[in-house]
Amino acid sequence: MSYHVKARKAKKLNTKFIFISGGVISSVGKGVTASAIALLLESRGYKVAPVKMDAYLNVDAGTIRPQEHGEVFVTKDGVETDQDVGNYERFMNTDLSSSNYVTNGQIYQRIIQKERNFEYDGEDVEVALHVPEEIISRLEKAAIERKADFVIAEIGGTVGEYQNILFIEANRIMKYRDNRDVMHIHVGYLPTPPHVGEMKSKPVQTSVRLLVGSGIQPDFIIGRAEKPLDDRRKSTLAWTCNVSSDSIISAPNLDTIYRVPMEFDRQGLADKILKKFGLQPHKHDMKDWKNLLDKLGRIRKEVNVAVVGKYYETGAYKLSDVYISVVEAIKHASWANGVKANLHWISSIDVENKGANAMLAGYNAIVVPGGFGSRGTEGMIQTIQYARENKVPYLGLCYGMQMATIEFARNVAGLKLANTTEVDDDTPHPVIHIMPDQEKKLLNREYGATMRLGGWDCVITRGTKTEQAYLKAGLIKKTGLAKINERHRHRYEFNNQYRDQLQKAGLVIAGTTPDSKLVEIIELKDHPYFVASQFHPEFQSRPLSPHPLFAGLLEAATKQHAPQSRVKLAEAQKT
């Protein structure tokens, strides 16, 4: 009996599978498309398991440079994933896990392990057969774990790339076996060249032909463009791509990605998908989502928020998606506070070169996100000193908490050469040092998936701004143990040898692990809002439930009134 037949006989699922591919360019919007469709299907009473499939041979995203692949998003169970998994969680308002993230590295690693364990019973192990079957088994696992009616499988990259052809081949095999249970949606980009002034459909025609050449005829085309697709463009795509005009969905640029589900719903996408599968909607509840979008339309007040990071530069360009969860968390919190946050990307290297006063004047709030290594750290420390001394609301995230500890130690506690051993092994005051178990791992060059990762409990100190924020969000009670669970990604920690000394100088320990051994949150007294966490609160922020620490930051920011000249300077820096 062949492996092909055995794999088929083992399948006993009623799940429907939707594959999503992209064409023309990367970052075309496949992740937002998958997220929006998942939200719409769940609003109709179906359970959805989204899966991001990345073609690289890395086992996970943890060892990839942020400038190379964008943000590393960490799930509650501690998997370092692609940023699209974060979009899935935010749109679906749920926690996902390792089963929702697949890479070619994982697939090949598992196949080789199975071969070494003689699990193929002496068969030849072949790429064209066993790799797609392993991909299929991972999709089925995701369906089983979430008891899903639908699996939405987003294929990373664009069609026509050699490296993702096996994901498309898995789609072809599943379509061949269970035609009624498998669908394909292609997201393509229609540019409008300025010198022409007309939307062009040829790029999408080309990408669809590449897809068809791989054995897949798309059921739907999502037309990404600056403006809505007109009937002429839809008609052209219909007859050239063999897709009915009714199955071509317009996806124009919108002021926020959170309007995409409603734009798709207006065009009946979810109901069309259900109809093709022969299914009926159980309900249709988008009330909370609509209320959020209505609220956005009424917001008039604005605040300026500086995000001072070290991973923006890629050649001549700056990227914001290396901190996409931070960006979205700021938006969620600003909307909850009835304001629009104007985000300004500032490189910590520029702060080092030009000075904090020149770079940071006029902002209502400052955020220093996570990072690694020595580059740009002095700019971060200058940023934090500026926020502390000028009473600008500040939120530090992971590295931003460690840098805040260093700044306080140097400039308040008098430990002038304080540093982290990640930057300076010889510092006389290592207020941040490596965790003991992490030191052993680094000596053995064990880098992949070895950090302190995933959800860990934290106990909040009563009487702090942190407590106020979590109380307001309803995540802790006024009495009893104020315990929360937040996601981590770090190797270094607050050095407890300096704990008493820094506390005596005025540093507030606002949260620790339940055994009190690890400092998780610090803050300052006599400051509008100065809070920094070792964990990454941005990973658990949702449009309908902003994270308390970001909500507290934006609440404080709305009370900051920067001089108009400073705001104009900030706007100039933005451009």
C-alpha cells in the first residue's frame, strides 16, 4: 500500500480548506485578507484555524533579522512566528499556537526525523510526494486542535517562486482528492502607474497564469489596488483568468486595515465562500466591530507618539512593520481613549547623532520597543532620559525596560558606568545581566527557540500605575493576588544584586514573577506615566480590547499639550 493511500485513509475530517496565495509583489495583503475572511466566517458561527506557511528553511522566525522578514510574533505557547500570526490573533480576538505556523524548515526537519525513525517503512523519501503530504498533515493537525470548520492556509511569498511551489502542490493534491472541500483565493496587485493614470490588470493576469501553470485555478481573485476596481477591470480579469466577475473582490486602500472585513462583507465575500462550499451562515454578528469603526469616524483629537527603535533601516528605506504589533497596540489604545495617534518612526542611531532634544521635542508620548545588541542603545538611553526629565509619558518594551533600568541607574542612582552585559561584558555595574540558563545555551551556540518565550505569570504590585491600568481593563481584581500572564522573548534580565539600591533611589518594582525572583515591570513615581515591562504587552493587544499598559500610555498622552511649534517640528521629522 503506497504512502499516498495510507495518508488519505487516515483523514476523517469535515473541515473545509481555503488556500490564499499572492501575486505580483510581496506584502500585497494576504495576511490581512486571511484575517478578514477568518473574522467574517467566525461571525457567521464557524470555527476557523488560520495557518501561515512560510517557505524559508528556518524552523521558525526567531533567528531572522527583523529587517529581513519583519516582526517576530510570539504565541502564548512560545513559538516565534511570522507577523501575520499576530494579525490573525488581533482580528479573531483569540490566542493561537504552534499548529498555526508552518515553515519548510519544520517540514523537512520532521520528514528527516521520520525517515531516521523508519516511519516510512523503507520507502524512498521523495520531495514531490512526502513534502506535500507532510504539509497536508500539518493543516489537518491545525483543524483538529481548534476543532475547525475551516482552515485558512496563507502561502507566504508570491506565486512563481520556486521555494513555495510545494505548498501549492499540497493545495493541488487536496483539491484532487476532495474537490468540494478545497478552495483557492488569489490576492493580486493592480498598479496605477502615475505616468499612465490607468489601473493595469496585466500583473494579476500574469500571476494567475503562473498559478494555473502550477495546477491551481483560483476560485476568487482579491484585487488589491489604490482605488476600488471598476467593472471594466473586473470584466477583463474575469475572461482572462477564467473567474466570474462576481468572484472578483475589490480590495482598495483604506484608512485602517480593520475596515477590510466590512469592505469584504459589503461585497458578500463570506456568503459567496459559504455558497461555493454548499454551507449556510448560522448567524451574522459584527456589532462590536461596526461600533469600533463608527467610533473611528468620530475621532478628531490627535496625539503625536514617537517610536524610537533600532531596526528601521533597510538600504535607503525605513520599515515600520518590524514593530507592527507595537504599531497596532498604539492604535488600539488611542482609539479607546478617543484620539488618533500620529506615529513617528525615529531611529535611535539618529538620536545618538543629533541629540534627544533635537529629535524628540513635541511628542505627547514615547515608546522604546524591543531589540538586541549594542547598536543604537545609547540613543535609546538618551531617549529615556529625555522622557524622564521632561515628564513625557513613556512605555518601554523588553529592551526598552532594560534600557530604562540602565538610564535610571546611571543618571539617578549614580552608577555612571551601568550597562547590560549584552553590550558591555566589563561594566562595573551590570544592572542587566544574562539569565543563568541562557548563558549556558549561548556557550553551546543554542540560539533557536531557546530564549525565555511565551506566556509567563506576573504578580503586579498594588498601588502602582500598572495596577491602575490592569484594574481599569478588568483583568485583575481589587483584592487578592493581582496575577496576569504576558508573553516574553528575552535572554537578559534585571540584576537583583542592584534591586535594593535602585529601589532606594526611587525606582518602583511594579511587577515580578510569582516567586519574586525576576523583575517584570518597573515604573517611576512623580511622573505622568513612566512604565516599562520585561514582557511584550503588544502581543496581546486587540482592536476590541487594548492592552492596559498601552491604554495607560495613551491616556497620559492625551493630557500632554505640546507647543504648536514643537508639533510642527515633529511633523517635519516625520517627513
